[in-house]
Amino acid sequence: MKNLAVAIYARVSSEQQAEAQTIASQVAALRARVAADACVLLPECEFIDEGYSGATLVRPGLEGLRDLSASGGVERLYVHSPDRLARKYAYQVLLIDEFQRMGIEVVFLNRELSRTSPEDELLLQVQGMVAEYERAKILERSRRGKRHAAQVGSVNVLCGAPYGYRYVSKQEGGGSARYDILEEEARVVRHIFTWIGHDRLSIGEVCRRLQRAEERTRTGRTQWDRSVVWGILKNPAYKGTAAFGKTRTGPLRPRLHAQRHRPLQPRRVVSDYAVPREEWVFIPVPALIDAALYDAVQEQLAENRRRARQSRRGARYLLQGLLVCKVCGYAFYGKPLSPSARKGRPRVYAYYRCVGMDGYRFAGQRICANTQIRTDVVEVAVWQEVCHLLADPQRLEREYRRRGQARPRGARWETPESLRAQSHKLQRGIARLIDGYAEGLIGKAEFEPRIKRMKQRVTALEDQLQQLADEAVQHRELRLLIGRLEEFVAKVQRGLVTADWQTKREIIRALVRRVEIDKQEVTVVFRVGADPFVLSPESGSSQHCWGRKWPALRCSFLSRKPFPLVPSPRLQPSPDLASEWWAGGPLLE
């Protein structure tokens, strides 16, 4: 038996290989070779990297091997093949040279390492380069083949089925893969989308509802994480179009510190980067929800991202999550009175305050000069407006039908496709005009007014496209509200006067999009019109409620002059489905 200090090194690249214990065959072969050479292998001299890529030198097992080698603790190293030591040929040469300079004999099981002649040196180089080239070609062929299969609608390229589906492989499906709906999981998915799209709950509240109902995840847990629910809500497969190519690999992002419960060295030498939605390839699959509901959920998620609708302590104020500062764009939050402000007297109200007014949030510097507003006054005013809207619930359906059939006078029936075509035509004309000016075909006096007019027309077309997109979004929201018309009628029949705090909050959140607070005015923006518009030959459109006063304000401030409820000047006429009003003065403190 030879008295040599020997070590072995083994590696597998993917986490799937590590979980399947495929590295055991490498370790067994290395141990057998050590025993055949009549050497003794100590347990602490077995260096193994499970699930680490060979494209990097930063691996826990390899780091330990190099540290031990530098201290003179290794005389012979056994590795299954050069690509197990490193994938790239340059890394292979670097490591082999490093070990040999330390006097370590490197033994590869698949071939003898002999570098005594130029031919052996050339053979090692050629083998490394060919292996690296072949791997790159295989990856490229695989990528192109998968993308082509996705473009023809093949489900085979999808790596698995999301929650609510079961992936049926080609062998099970008779030659082509498919998604099968799991009804028990599909029921949970529909509940999640309904709670976000219809009830406009936060993701945290959805998780709490699922946990109270003891619904189980794909892994059988009853604990739902927000990231899991968010992934479900963002997956377009549930509306019938699964997406392929949503991410791509790229250079490894730098990390400031090691992640919790993760090793210091990353297993993968690349990071995933999001691919623009325009580059996704969509594959038809069975739908679980309506496309309109999916779009409404995406809009609600974007709104929740901009402004938190619920605090972790739950809702404490009637309009919590709906108030927005018109000056700086930040949200208003509820601020109770301090004991010093109460001066020993009980106060039944608090204040809504803009986040931008708190200097401690922005390095001691206020960024907003807005004023805070009393909770009791603005809550009563908003509730009164909601009650007027619900006095005649059928106006929702009338408004939807009228909006779908009528257009303002003089408006052209343009489609997004025609507007885009006009915009592209103008942009090509601008490019030709610039080329003509650069070549001296037209003078500066002719060039400047023409280019200015064409750019103005492009801007106008872009504004029309945005307006059509906004109208489409609001039409989808209104269709969803009409689906809940009977539910609203039931609430009205039970009596709005005796509604409790929670019922009021649910109704307000269902009908009010936001409440904008300015220094001298309050704007209530509804998701639907308070009354159908009537075309007027004088002004184009009008509201029946223009002359009505706001009784809540008069009751709260009898000593002040009542403010009539009049439309916002910037909405005459308004193409938006949301009607806006303002009332000023008495609400602000």
C-alpha cells in the first residue's frame, strides 16, 4: 500500500442531478481507482460539488481542494474527466498547471494525462476546445428547436404545468403534450383572481383567506406565500395562453451578501433576466378564467404596487388606500391625534395625512406642502356620493350600453391598428424628410415647419392611442361591475342607512377608484359615471347633478359657506368612464 496523500474531486452541474444522486457513480469509480492503486483515501479528502456549474471556479469543494493543495496536503488528485474539473478549457489548463506546480499528480479516469510531448499537449487542447464547441452547438440547437416548437403551438417545450393544471407528456398524451385542468386547484385559482379583480383585495389578504380555508398548495402546504400568489396572478396561462421565453440567462449579478440559508458560492454562474413581453411566444392551453378578469387583475396589481391599499394591521379607516395626494402623488394615511393634541378632551376623529408631508421619511426634508384632512368629514362626504350613485343601480347598465354605442360629436371611428399605421407612415415620412434635408434637397426654411407639423401629428396620434387604451381598460372594468349588479342591488335593498362600517368600506372600494386631495379641493373619482351623460348642443355633455349641493358639508360646517358640487373644469367634456367632482374649503384643516 502506497503512503501517498490522495484526494478525489467530483462534480455534477444541475440541481436535478444532485437530487437524483447521480454523483454517486463518479465517487464510486474514483474510490475504486484509489483502491486499485493501493492508496488510502481519508474522508476529509473527498471534495464534492453537487449542483455547481463548471463554468466558474468559485465552488465550495474546489475551493477546499485548492486550499488543501496549497498547504501541501495533497500529493495525488483523482478526477473522473477534465470537464468535471472545469467546463471551459482555459479553466482546465489553469487548474492543471496550478496543481502540477505544487507537485501534485493529476489522474483522470477516462484518459491518462501525459504532457511529456507536444502531441499530448495538442491532444488535450483539442479535446477541451471540441468539448466546449459541442456544448455551445447543442445549446443553440436546443434553443432554436424549442422556439420553433413554441411558435407552432407545441406544449412540449414548456417545462411543466402551473398550479391548476397537470402536465401530460408526449408518451401519456399519444404523441403530443397537453395541459389537463385539475378542478380542485382550478377552483382555488378562480377564487384568487376573483378576490383581486372583483373585490380588489391585497395579496396579503388573499393569502390569509386561503390559509383560513385550509386550501393546499401544489406541495400540500396550507401556508401560502405572497410570492406564490403573485406568480399565479401574473401567469397568462390561466386566460388560455401559456408564455414561452419569459426569461433569459445572462451574466451573474453581483450580490452584496450571501442569501439566507444559501451557500456563499452560487451554484449557477448566470442570472435570469426578464424578457420583454413583445418577445414572448404564446401557446394555446385550456383557460381557467376570462381574459377580461385577467386584465383587471393586472391593472389592480399595478395600482397596489404604486400605493399600498392595506396596512399589515388591517383597515382602520374607511377610505384607507383610496386617498391620493394631487400635489406629490403619494398616498394619504390615517394619523390619530396625539394626547397633547387632544388636550384632555376626547376626539372621535383623526386626520388623513400625505406621506410626503413627513420630513423624517425623506432625510428630514418635506417634499409636499399639502394639508391634512379630517377623517370624519371626508368619509361622510364620500359616503353620501356613493349613496346617490346606488340609489339607482340600473344606471350602471344604462351607462355601459350608452358608452358602447355613443361617441362625442365630430369624433372619428378610429381603430388602434389604423392609428398605428398612420403613426408609422408619419415616422417614415419624417425619416425621408430628414434624409432630404441632409442631402440638400430641401432648405432649412421649408424643412423646419414641415418637420414640426409632422411631429405634432405623431404626438396627437400617440395621444389618441393612449385614449383608446384607457377606454378599453375602463370598458373591461365596467363589464366586471355589471356582472355584480345583482349583488349591489341586494346591498341597496338591505338599506344603506343602517350599513355597518365594514359594509360601507366594501361598497366604497367597489365603486370609488380614488379620492384626490389638493390644497383647496377634494376630487372623488368613481369607477363608473354617477349618472348617464346627456348630449347637449351647447357644451357637448352635461351632468344632471351639477346644481345639487353637498348636504354632508353643510351639516358639518354650518358656520361656513356651503360649497356646491360642480364638475372639475378639466372634464368638459370627459371621455373617461369615471366622473369627477370637487368640493373645497370645509374639508381641509
